Amino acid sequence: MTMGAADKREEVIQAWYMDDSDEDQRLPHHREPKEYVSLDKLTELGVLSWRLDADNYENDEELKKIREERGYSYMDFCEVCPEKLPNYEEKIKNFFEEHLHTDEEIRYCVAGSGYFDVRDHNDKWIRVWVKKGGMIVLPAGIYHRFTLDTDNYIKAMRLFVGDPIWTPYNRPHDHLPARKEYIENFLQEKGGGQAVDAAA
């Protein structure tokens, strides 16, 4: 896929390497100078992304096609903000604990925005900013976390294959088959590419 202005996804999904600051987790946490990450680079880590029509999600043919092709039979919505989410403070703290799931995490932002942080090949944090119209799929076994940005609001569609299982396994859970498969599929060197030491 071509990058730059031609990639419409970049209007609703941006990614960059994070600094090491402990300041408010809802801040962008750009490095100095800023170091952006392409959506193709995210794909190499197994993170898939789309730009969809969030004002028309009920009748969106593209969303329907993705759901059919990927087997996403379950769907609901989650609103994350202090007014709407019960036990907000506790939940947002839990979301920001580094964890993995044994299934994909699929989130389609239909309003608001938020940050999904994922680890790269060298265990560095990449912040993925998902805005209205952006949909991402985090593969099973990837270590990640979530937080709101300073607008303090996101409404996300959650998709799942079959009955949803939202169990987070906080790091370290490297013994889980989903983690081993993730390392095998996305973190190990595939000949000629950059050397990757999954154990580092």
C-alpha cells in the first residue's frame, strides 16, 4: 500500500514512538524529535487497520464485508468516559496495565478518540491514536494497553468471533500459546529482515 496522503487511514489512525515520561498517560508522549510510525510498520507487528464511515456504521457495506471475511459474529459498544463507565477510575487503570488477550482485540472508533499502545520488535512502546472512523485489530498475544486522550471520551464498537472473552493476562504471560504464536508469526526474524530477539 502506498503511504502518505494517498493512505486515507492516516486521517483517523496515527502512530509514533513514545517517550519514557511518567506524566499524565492521556498526553501524546511524543519523543523529541517526533518519531512517527507508518501503518505498514504496524501491519508488520500484526496490527491491522481500516478507515470506515463512522456516521453510517449500521449500513456500511465495507464493515459488513470485513465482519463476514473475518468471522466477527459478535458486536457491542463500549463508551469510555467518566460519566458513562461504571468504576471509571479503576477501569481506566486496568486498561492501562500492560496485558495480552488470547483472541484478537477489535475496536472501531465511532466517536471520540483514544490511544492503543503496542510493543515493537525491540519491546519499545508505539502509541496508536485511533480517532472517529478508525478501526484496528490487535492480534492475539500482543502486549498492549489502552488509555483515553485528553478529550476523555471514546465510543468504540467491539467485535468478536463467537462469544466474547475479554480476559486480560497482565505481563508477563509468555507461556500462553497465544503469546508463543504471536512471537513466531510476527517477532521472529523471517530471513533477511531486521534481526529480532523475542527474548530481549
